Amino acid sequence: MKNFLYQQLQQQTRREFLLGSGRLLSSAFLASAMPTNAFGSETQLNFSRPMSQPLAPLPPQYPSKVKRVIYMHMAGAPSQLELFDYKPELAKYDGKLCPDEFLAGKRFAFISGRPSLLGPKANFSQHGQSGAWISDCLPHLQKHADDLCFIKSMHTDQFNHAPAQILAHTGNALSGHPSIGAWATYGLGSMNQNLPGYMVLVSGSRDPDGGKQLWGSGYLPSAYQGVRCRSQGDPILYLSNPEQVSRSLRRVLLDGLKNLNQQNYQAEGDPETLTRVAQYEMAYRMQLEASDAFSIEQESEKTLAAYGAKPSQASFANNCLLARRLAERDVRFIQLFDYGWDSHGSNKSEALDMGFLDKCRQIDQPIAALLADLKSRGLLEDTLVIWGGEFGRTPMQENRGGVDNAFAGRDHHPNAYTMWMAGAGVKAGYSHGQTDDMGYDIVKDPVSIHDFHATLLYLLGFNHHDLNYRFQGLNQKLTGVKEAHIISQLLA
């Protein structure tokens, strides 16, 4: 060993030696000065698995009802004031100039000058024994009012789509952090070793603004990133064998590639090499199971009609049906993104009384069918369903250039928005939090993104302090370094 170190030092310049020694001494000092348990609680979790099985299932820290999650994100931020947050007082002031206190010292994406207040562009009524207020934009969902657990006091510190979406799904508005689904599969693994533990379905005219990092693994090993599935053709790229390549020949090729990767790992020791081997092996197993899971034409005409799904067309309805099929195959985290909810009112497709209504019609029946289907199959008992956007919408009309838009629309609003959950672990028929009479600010029980993440991890069976990963000298967490609280009122 001494000879080896001497040879290595001989190959260094004096400058390199001094720089390296300085870094080494600094690291040693920080390690000695740091308390043993500076970043987490007393509980130490063991996430060790065989490197060749990065998705091997692990038990949660605490007993949990939630085995899987279906998270539906409406990219573009739907207006809570047209869906769930009923504000009759706002209707009375429709067209009146916005109060100065709503504008002074505040930042907006597009509002300038003094806009007019905009009353709700939907009719509201109460539903179920819970008496939940749900607008007529979602007539099918109204029938499930007693299954829903509303959070009407969500808030964020981002008012542009991409950073707000990244914050909502990774706990940090900056790039490079793992998504919620990546944390879930890192902590729990996959219950089905023939399918990825984290699968992503996208609908709408394009991908969400935050891009692939919304389902990325960040600094976690790449085995935990979401697998993007296509709505047409092979559900996953290169799932089918090329022409003249049989399954048996593919097995021979994979065995040869596996041997080469094993040699490379023994030479370099990079754990990502074994992760790559595991991914190739899963891809081989997926050829049979994934193709079957995505074959919605196997469903009855009655089921297809209930969702409004059509196998020949890519749609949110198809993705909801696929979410149920993946859930019953025990995929751990199923993420749906639906693009097109940016309701500025600058044109008909964005107007709250035009394009917004079309988007509501596209999601209403499929979501209601998904909830009913999960319940009838007993899956809602251990599946957590989440719905939401990245922020809310202002109670005033958007007015680019200081002039109210020709069509009814609202600007981005980080102060308050609504999300809901249903299924395992949450209180059904409950509404948490409250905004003021105009829907502008939260007046009761605010819930931050980090609070929501801490609560979600608790529902999955983890203390959010303990589910962490060592990176750049810190035990990184989904909830970051900001204060986060579990919202106990939401728990069943």
C-alpha cells in the first residue's frame, strides 16, 4: 500500500497535491465536527439491496395502508375558483376594479395596472353527505364527493409553470432533484419485478413545462426514475424485438452483454453498471407483461364506455384506464400528466367559459370511472389517488398591457389553490383549509408543498426526515431543509 501511494504521489504536481490535501483535510474536519445524527431522527433505515436488484421490495418504516399511488397532475394549473373553491362573494363584485391591497407590492405573471375582479364562470352546488361544493364543470365527479379529501389551502412560492411544477414534484424549484415517484420506489421498491416501479403517462398537446425532470431520479440511482410510456405504438420504446430477432436470440444477446457489463463492473466498480444490467433484464421480462398491461382492447365495451376510452386514440381517458390496469399489476407509483390547463383567457382555447370547459369534459368522466373502478375491485383500500396542479388562479381578470382580456381568464396565483386525494389512508368526505371571501389569500390551515410531501411520505409509511440519500455531503430529502409538517387532519 505504501508503495502504491508513493507512486500515485509521484504522478501529481505540487499544486495538485496541495489542492487534494486541502480538500481532504476540509472533509475530515467537517466530518469530525458534525454530530453523529445531524440530518435525521434516531431511526436509521436500511435501503440496502443487491445491486443487481435495485427495485427489490422493502418494508416501510411504519405500517401503512398505501401500497401504490396514482398521481394526476393537471399541467398549467386549473382554476380552483371554477371547480372546488366556491366564492359567492366574488360573483357579487364581478367587473368591479380590484382592491389595491390585492395589488400593492405583489408580483404577477401577466397582470399590470388595475384589473377587474372576475366572478366564477361556473355554477356550484353541494354534494354527498359531506356537502362538498363542486361546480357543474365536473358532473361525474360530483357523484364521488364523499370519497374525496380536499385541501383548499395549498400554497407555493413559485408563479411560473416550470419551476412550480418542479417544486411540486421534487420539493425543490431547481433542477437535479428526485421526483416523488423516485423517492417512493427508492424507499419501497417494486411489488412487481416484471414492470417498472414508477410509470408515467402523458396526455394533452405536449409535455408539461417542467419536462422529464418531473419524473426524474435526480441524484438517486437511475433505476428509480419514471419510465415514460407512449399512448400509441409500443407503450415503451424498443419493447418489441426487431425483425428477425427472436425472443431466444434476444436472451443470448442479453447474456453476452451481461457478461461484458460484469467484467466492466469488476474493473471499475461503478454501481450504475449493475443498474444497467438490471434494467436490461427488466426490459426482457417486460416484453410479455407490459404489452399485456397496455392492451386496453382487452377490456369490455362497458368498461371502455365508462371511461370514455378508445384504444385507437391517445387520450387522458385511456391513461386513466391504463392507471387502473397498472395498479392491479402492483406498479408502485403511477403518474399521469395532462397538459392544457393554462387559462389566461388570451384566446378561446384558454377561456374559462370555452377551452377550460373542454378540458373539464376530457377529465371528468375518466376520473369518476377510475375511482368507481378502483372501489369496485377493492383497490381503493390500498391505493392513494391524488389530483392537483402547480398553483392556483387569481380572483381578478388577467389584463396584459393593463387592458382586460376579451375572453374570461385568470393569471397565475401561488397564494392559494386546491388539491384533493382519495383512497387509502385519507379522510373521505373532508375539506381542509379555507381561503378568504374572494379566494385570494388563505385564512385557515395553510398547507405548503413541503407539508404535502411530508404527509404523502407518512401515508407511504415514512418519517420524511428518515427517507434520505447521501449526496454532496448531505442527507438529501424530498422535503429539503425547510420546515415541514404532517397534516394529521387529512389522515383517516
